[in-house]
Amino acid sequence: MQNARLPLDLQHYSLDHVNAIQNFVNQTMGGEIRIVIFQKEQQYRIVFKGEPIKCFIKFCSSIGSVRAARFNICLLLQNDHYNYIGRPEQLFRAHRFCIDCERRVTRLYHWAGCSVVCRLCMRTGPDYPCQIIERIPCNDCGYVFPQRSCFDHHLTNHPPEEMTGPRSRPFASICQSRRICTNCGHVVFGQQQLHNCIAQQQQQQPIQQQAVECSKCKGPHFPEQPCFIQPLPIDQNYNNYEEANQEAEAENEEQEQGRRIKNKRQKLRLCFFDAETSQDQPVQISSNNNGYKHIPLLIIAEVICENCIKAGIGINEIGQRATECFCGKPSNYQWRKWCSPPFKNATGDNTEVPSTLSYNPRRMYFHSFDDEEENPVDQFLDYLLNHGSQDILTICIAHNGGKYDFHLILEALHRRSLPPKFLCTTGLKIYSMGLSGNHQRKLLFKDSLNYFICELDALPKIFSLPEEVATVKPFFPYLYKRAKLIEWHHHQQQQINSGVNFQLREQLILYCANDVAILRESVLRYRRLIGEHTQGLDPFQAASTAAGLALTTMRRCFLPKNWLVHSPEGGYLRGRRASAESQRYIRLFELENEEARGKVQCAQWAVGEAHVEDCGYRLDGLWFRAPPLRPLAIEYMGCYYHGCPRCFPIRDQRLAAGRTAEELYERTQNRLCELEQQHGYSLHVVWGHEMKDRLRNNPQLKRKWDEIDCVKPMDPRNDCLRGGRTEPFKLHHECAADEEILYIDIVSLYPYVMKTCSFPIGNPRVLTREVLLSSTPLPWTSKEQNIYQGLLLVRVLPPTTLNGLPPLLAYRTYDGRLTFPFCSTCANNKQQSPCRHVDRQRSWVSGYTHVELNRALEMGYKVIDVNEVWQYDRWDQELFRPYVNTFICLKQQASGWPQGCETQVERDNYIAEFERVEGIRMDPQKVAVNPGLRLIAKILANSLWGKLAQRVGGTDVKYARTPVEFHQLLEDPTIETLDFDHVSEYMDRCVVRKKEEFAKPPETNCLPVAAFVTSYARLHLYRYMEEVQRVGGRLLYCDTDSLIYVAKLGGERVAEGEALGQMKREHPERRIIEFLAGGPKNYGYRHVDALTGNDERAELKIRSFPLSYATHQMLNFQSMKELVLGQFNIDGEIDEMLSENLLFNNNNDRNNCIRVEFPQIGRTRRSELYTNLARKEYRPCYEKGRIRPSMETLPFGYRNETLGPHQQHVASPISRRRRRPSTTTQQMGVQLDLHDIPGTSAWTENEYLQRYPQSF
């Protein structure tokens, strides 16, 4: 210690002092000695380990390794005292313990991720793993060894000196202890000669397999095929935790920490609560962002059991209880105090306590009015976890709880270091949360906003709540808890005759109690309505969202058995995706090696990939180099499919084909050894993680990698499933006197296509390229040439124009934009100049449904290559029809009788007409206005299809309360740790995500059906686009199920109606006179009264921007218009690039935006709520096509072969008006007079050329 210059008189020596000693030892001993500190308080984990000397050892894929020290000095840190440990194995009761990998090891098993072990001879130390000098195969065990000493040691069959003794048992060598089965390739441990060989079982099975009953889904299918999505039995008792975990995409065992949930149904109790907080405590959110923290003041909770609900007993019926009621009876002073309303009038205030808020055992008040040290949330948790009936399930419901109230609960749990049993989240929004209390009390938190999808103040009207139950949600000045209010209140109290009487406590209680009453009555009525029409289904037990409830209803009431199939994530040929990556690497290898270009034989050659004679091996790439160089075999190793030791250190983990990582890796090494030694190839081996590291650190290489054309097996999620079509066709249009703009919506687009269209059933026949090329002549130019029905992965060549119609087929660019182009290269490059690419560059590979592809073939598209087809032989046009008809009928009945149906004859005609159009017979006795039932029917009818395509690989929140749990999360090779936070002294919050190879999709996903739903919807919208052109209108904008177009006043219009699938006009009593768009989901319009032309109004629809009064002062129609026109250079300077049909787009100007500030409620990772002043910048952004001087947009790659080079556009103005004079500016030495430019933005390039010929 003196040599390390450390003082000798300290009472406590930290790890920094230990590090100083280690540095001194490294300088004097050359890193041969290492100090290792174990800490008892950390459950004997290593808290300090001297850094070993780094070196690089050629092993496997030449990855970097480290050299261990030859001697370890082990110390145990306990209560700030260091004790010497002779053998660390004694701490863990193990025969051996490895300091480097910090794990118990045996002679035959050592963690493969350890950097100082040779997994072949199992020796450890600073000289291992053994370096690759040569490849020596062992004929007995089947392993391949890198050098002679490694090979000889694995044959050693005498024990080391420390294991010898008078009673030494027979000692088996490494070779005798394990071997690789020559039939199936599995590793067999021990000296057993027989094992459960998969290869022999497959040989004994008959060649023609038959479908068998699956033990999981009970449906008939082949073992390798996915399971059916089976209907749910009506009498099933739904398990809340399992449903919540399904929403979180997590296994039940993981969420319950290894304990399975009991299947018995617990008694159900509902709890409705709301929290009120103050916002007067300043808090620093980040280095440059301050706000006000939300401090809980009051929580009002109401409980009622299912027996009282069935008996019709309400919350306020204090003296009544149902038989076997378990609402809870106050049994102690604290509980009774919670049940009493905490009103406390000020001196001289004689305000009476409302009669509805008296002592009530079903209503609790948790507050901090009398003692600011008390926390209402802690009181609420104490009640839920420790009071009331035992062995019950309590579902706690709050409106918008996922973004507010639940975070108050979670913050309190963090303070207690008590993790929830499960937490289903998306980002910081909580969908559901589970807790466990004493005596089998289970708690489940659900957000009612996920079911109602509307604000709380809208619920009284929707569910027709009477005023004696709950009044309309009043306005409350939530900022009155500020210092200014306190000053005002103190001043008013000093005024004798002020007449002011405002009590914050009373107003908070009344306001909060009214909110809880609204929530309670709405939930109970919603629950009753759902149960009446879904055969008794409880929505809050069955699902956490409206989409989950819709799918559960479909499975419970309408789905036939053995019908829908759970489609595999990644496609049926997911195992071939690694082969596609290898072909992409071969192409990159040729680009990086000039002498190899066009000489590496691979799967893209006409003769196919190279085969090795005798052994039957296929090579990813083979390059016959000039003698004396040997042929170079190029092998791209997918880590998941070849058992990479770096990516999968747990060697007994099951990977591809159900094999362990060790088996896959040994199989790979044997293959490489045979190629090198028996067949004389030189090897060029690249592992997948090595390529990922290169791409991650080299953006230019990443772009080159993405641009390499390589066809992967079809993945329906990435190739076929697309959302709605959203794009502007003109960025600005102002109507002339004889024009008007019409905004039309399709009535229930998705329910319509689900009801009327046919969908695939069962498993498809997957046809690959080898089969398709021999049976399908190419190219396809008509739909008759497409003999397939299902999903097709094809290369399409679009036309250059469609006579004024927008393109039909979608294409997703490299950066993720969903475009509808005529050229893929133009779309990828965002090219504003005319397309000059050849057909191969214009074409692209993507997956489409056969219906969408057939329509494209009719319009002039060509299919020049077919890579994969999912051929479905079974189709069902009635799959969703009963479901849709049921809820459309409920929606129509709940809408009441329309105007003009006063007499019985008129009503009979209305019923008959609806049945003729929709095929649905309504019950006249049930036609009555019911806003609540109408809302339910509308939500369930529209929410079903999306649940069939639920996303995979979402984040999950895990909690660790011990160092062991924390390090297990960090070292788990199946997950990625995205974030972690020390939320309390004894608990860490970790955000993790399953790696792609291990992510399990929901068992209710059916991606092909979801892909057909969206495909039918886009086709139906496109038919209306064609109709707009037929009636002489011009498209301005489209958005999934709506169109905005301009037409002549009094001219022909698109047919409108009220039935499903028909167009319905928005604002029929108004006339839209101006339209403006800054990009997709980003538009606005001005409209006036259609009769008088007065009462001008403007509306904006901008995604992710709260258009409140405050923001409207800065971001409104006029400011947005000035920004859009200014950015896209209209009525301003004409850029020189205009001669090349390019409009200058100033998207990179950081000052060309509107900055908006507005207060918002935010959440931190620790679930702390705060209010701060949010700042956002609005700027137009259009990247889905070219922008023309007329403010019209053209698809990428558009060409008009009939016009000259200066006339390639589609602008054709309907009328012209004069605009106010514009400010003239100078550009490139040319002064332009724009005083008399036409008033509309519909002028064409010809008009520019005629007026300003000198500019070109």
C-alpha cells in the first residue's frame, strides 16, 4: 500500500483504493496478478475485478478476446472490511468457479461466453481458447480441434493431481463424455450409445404425412403448420392476467415470476376512482426544461361487487346489500374515517354538506387536507392491498388512467420498492397493470378511455345519465392551488363584507365525486350493454382495449371452428431469410473486390448456387480464382442459424430447427473443416454480427447495402400489409366563382369491405421461385395470366402515366415512406427532376394481394418476375359478415328513426329499404335513440381487423430488486436492454425488448386476412378516385377513407349516400372555397355558408398538434398558408431549375416554420407527473412526389410521353382570378414583375413560359 502511495490510517478503503493497488501490481508484475473483490451485501457478486491484459486471439471468426491473469487474489468485502478468500468456490458451494465469466462451472460445462475457456478441450486460463493453427477432426466424437495440443488433451483419460486419491473413480476423457450424433447432428452427453435420434424417427415415419389433431389448438393440421385461431367457449372464465399478458406479448410464466396463475375464477369487484392533484411545486425535468410536479391531494374511490350489480343495488343505497355481498364492510377506525367525506367549513361559513356525499361504506376519500405529510395514493394502496374481502379480484378503473392516474399509483409503488406483477405499456402509456395484495387479493388496473375512446365530459350525453346520478362535468379552475389564490383568499378573509365564499376543499370534493359518478354509471351501463349483445361477456375481464374486445367477441360469438389460422411471423419460409442476406453479402463482396465482379457463383446465377460433389453441400458463393490460388468458398453465417458463440453464449439454448446453439455451431465447424481439408477450398467466413457492426458504424456502407437488390422470402407484415392511402394531389387551391370544393367520406369503409369481400381460409400452398418459373410464362400484362389467388411476391414494372389518374400500387422506400410512384429509384432518391431511369431501375419487388395486382395489370402495370406465391384454395365471403351485420344493425337501431319517418308506413318503408340495401332486418321495436349503444356498435365494428395484425417486438418493463435479477436481465441473450433507471434504493426499472429471433407474436394474429382488408379498402377508395375523374372533378387530397376534390358549381358530382361503402359529404350545408395542404395528415380549408356566402370559417387538421385556442393564435389557416406558399416558392421567384421541371423545395431551412408553445402534462420514467410548457415546430413536409409550379403534385417517375420537354405536367386550370400584388425579389440577376400573375394557384407552366420566356 505504501508503494501504491495509499495512506495507512484510513478507517475505510473504497474500491478506488483497490484500483490504485491493482495499477501498481500491473506495473510491477505485468498483469499476472489480479485482485477480485466479492461483496456480501450484493449477494457475493464481484464488485471489482482487475482489468486483464487485452490481446487478440484467432478463434472462430477472429473476434477479439482477453487474457486472464495467472493468479487471482480474492477478497470478501463485508461491512467495509476485506477478508481473504482462499477458494471462492466455498461462497457458492460449487466444485469450480470461473472468475472471468463469474459462473459456477464443471469439467464438462463452461459458459461459452467466457473469454478464457476452450470449449473443445475445456481448459481455462490465460492461454485459452486454443488458437487455430490447423483443423483436426476426431472420428470418435465428431468435434473439430484447432491444434494438436487441444486434440490430445480431449483424449486424456486420467484425472488431474488434485482429483487423485485412494478412492479415485474411473475418469472419462472429454472425447468419451460427449459426441455428435452422425445421424441428427445433436450433441450426446455421457457414454450412452443410444439417444432419441430425430433423424431415425423421421426415417421411420411414412413419407405421406397426414394432418393430426394438434394438442394445443385441437385443430387438424400438419405438425409444421401453425395453429388455428379457435372460438372461445361461452362458459369460459376469462383470466385477467393472461389477457393482460397477451396484450403485453409476454409469457405467463415470466410475468408471474415462474408461478402459474390459478385457473379458478375469483369473485369480481369493481373500483372506480379519480385523483386530483396540485401543480405548485417547481421541478426540473431536464437541463433546459422546467415544470410543475403533480402532487396528489385527493382520491375518491367507489367499490361495488358483482353480486350487488346483479341485484340492482347502487353505490348510494347504503343500507342494502346483496346476498353474499363482498363490497367490504369498514372494520376499523381508519377505514370508517376514509368513508366519511372530509368537509370542513371555514369560520363563519355555513355551507351545507351535500346530501349525496354522506358516510358511505362503498365510497372512500383519501386526502391530505388535514396533514400534508399524508399521501392519498399510499392510503389508497393500503386500502386495496390490506382491507376488504379476501380472495377477490378488484378491477380498478380510471378514465385516462394510463396517462395520468395509474402513474400516481406506479410512483407510489416505486417508493415502496414494490414492483407490479405485470405492466402492459406502450412507451409511457399504461394499458393495464396488475398487483397482488394480502390474502389472495388481486388488483387489475384498466383505463376506460381504451374502451370508450372519448372524453369524460362526453359520457353523460352518450350514456344518457340522469342529473340525479351525475351532473355534466363542470369546469374547475385547476390552477387555483397556486400562491396567487392563497394570497387572494387571505385578502378576502380580511374583508368583512366581501361576500366571497370559495372553499377549495369543498370544490375539489364535489368536482372529483362528480367525475367518479360519471365514470361509474358509464362503465356499468357500458358493461351491461356489452353483456346483452355478446352473450354475457365482461369487457373489463376479457380485454384491455376496444380492439381486443372486438376480437374476443368475434371468437366468442361468430368464429367457426378450425377456420382462421395464426399466420407465422416472418412468413412460412422464414428460415430462408438468412440465405437472402448471404446473397446480399455476395453482391457487396463483388462491389468491394474489383477482380471478383461477376465471377462469384451464387444463387442468382442461372445455374444456381455452387454444389460440392460427394457431400452435397451448397455454398453461398464460390469464386474460382486464377492458379495457384485455391477456389474461395464464401460463407455468410447467420448467427441464429449457426449458433454463434458471441450472440448466444448459453450453449444449450434452442435456436433454429429446435437445435441447441452448441449443436448448430459444431455442425458449422465440421462443415468448414470438411470444405477446407477434404475439398481444398479456401474459406472466407463472415458472421452476421460482424456485418451488422460494419453497417452500424458506416452510414455510406449501410446505404449501399440497402440499395443491393436482393429478394427475401415473403413476409406479409413487411411486404403485403399496408395502411390507408394518404397524400395531397395539390398543395393549394382557391376556388373561382363557379367552383366549389367537396369533402366526402366513405361510410364505414373497413366494415364494408369485411362484409362484402372474400378472405383466405386455412393454410396456403407456398410456391417458390423454382416451381413458379417453370409453370408461369413472364411477363404478365393482363390479369388472365395470373392464375393464383392469395399473396404474391413479384417484381412489378409500372407505367409512366395513367391518363391523369394517380398510381395504384404502393411502394415502401428504403427510409420507410409509403409512396405510390411510377419509379422506385425516383421515390428512393426523392427526385424532383423528370425520370430518366431504365425499366429495371423503375421496377420494384413487393408483395400484393391478387385482387390488387389484377387491377394493376388491367391498368397497364406489368409483372416481370414472380418470386413467391401463397396460394389459398379455400375462401370465405361470410367470414366477417355476421359480425359486421350484428353491430351495424345495433348502430342503426340505436340511431333512432330518421327525419321523415313519423307514420307507420314511412317506418315500414325505412325498414324494408334498409334490408334491401344492407341485407339486414332491423327490429322496429328496438329502433330508439341510444347514444351509448351506438358508440359501442361503431367501435366494435371498426376495431376488429387491426387486432389480427398486432405488432410484435414491443417493449416490456421489468423490475429487478436484487443484483442477481438485474444482471440476469442484462445477460439474457434473448432480450435487448433498451433502458434502465434506479427508481428506488432497492429496485431498478428496466425496459427490454425480445430479440427478433425470440419475439413471440400474439396467437391471434392472421396477417394475410388483415392484408386483404387493407387491400380491398385501398381499391374501394381508388374506385372513387376514378369516379372523380369521370365526373370532371380534380383531386386535391385523399386520406384512407376520404377524398377532397374540386368541381363546378351545379356540375356532376360523385354519387353520395348513407349506406355502407357509399360516399357521404362532410359539411353539406357549407361551401368550401379554399384548400391548403402542407403534406399528408396536414391540411386545412376555408368554408362559407352555402346559401348566403357569409359566415366564413376555417378548419385545420394537423396530426400531433393540439389545436387549442392558445396554439391557434400562432398556427392558424392564414399563417399556415403563408408558410406553405413561401416554402414551395409559389407566386415568388422562379428558380432557374424550373427549366428542368424542378421546383426548389426549401425543406432544410430551420427558420421556415411556426413555433407553437402550449402547456402539456408529461410523464417521466419514474412515473412522476408534471406540467410544462411544450414547444413544437410546425413545417410543411411533402416527400411523396414531385411538386410543380402550379402547386400540383406529380408521382415520382411520372412521364408524359405526348408532351414536349417543357410541358411534362398535369396542371390544367379551370379558371383564373387575379391575386394581390406580390413582392418582387431578385434571383440570379433577373428581375421579375409578378404584379399581374393569375389569382389562382392553378396556372400552368405554359403560362409561365408565355409570360416569362426570358427565364428559360
